[in-house]
Amino acid sequence: MNNIPTEPKYSISSAANLLGISVHTMRMYEKEGLIIPFKKESNQRLYSDNDLERIRCIRQTINKDKINIEGIRRVLSLIPCWAIVKCSAEDKESCEAYNGHLKPCWMINHENNYCAGRDCRECEVYQSFGNCESIKNKLKELLD
Ligand code: SF4
């Protein structure tokens, strides 16, 4: 985790302005599963400073490291979520997140397992892999 504020406060157009990208690109990152915005009851999307940092990391990975969106999604699919949330062996063995490598766990439709109905945006798995620094720190924590 990091200390960047997680309170959702920016509309999609304000967030896009702050990042210097288009609203269309923001929507694409959401559709591709790289970001989960906060959604109000009206379905309006809001973004926090932490969300902005996540998107900066995505932009850096695409523009500097030359990894495309599909590549990022596959890297995120390798997050060992089962070791973080400590779901049961039974849940793990039947879970697409454990068995697959195409999309992150929060993009999978979970039914009848530990993650069914959980709020992925608030989950330690999603939050821990939110920016370039925290990804490495979390992996060190898991592997040390
Ligand atoms: S709650 Fe969502 S983000 Fe957390 S481990 Fe389950 S699917 Fe992944």
C-alpha cells in the first residue's frame, strides 16, 4: 500500500485533464481492466489521487517500457491473489485467477467462491498493485 489519498474526488474529465490524456483513453483503461474507478449510484465515475498514480504507472509502462495493454493485463494476471487473500484450497483449485494467465483476478466473474460479491476496488490485491513502486514492494513482501 502507499500513502497517496484514496478518496474518490475527480470526475473522469478532470482526471483526464490532470493526466493530459483523453476521456476516451480513461474509458479504454477501464474496459481493459487496468483501472476500477469508484462509481456513484448515478453510475458517474470518480477517481482518487491514487487512481491517477495507477494511470501514470500504466502510461509509463506503455510509453517508456513499450509494454502494450495486453502485456500489462497479462502481467497483472500473474499476481498471486490467492496468497494475499488466503482463499481456501478448494476455491483456489477451481478459480480462473489461479489457473489462467489472461486477465487479472478482478476481471473474472466470480461465483460461489471467496471473491463472489467482494468489492475489488477496495481489495488489497487491487490496491497493492496500484503503482510501479508498490508492485515491486508487494512482490518482495510475498517472496521474502
Ligand atoms: S476480491 Fe477482487 S481483487 Fe480481490 S482477490 Fe478477489 S477478485 Fe481479486
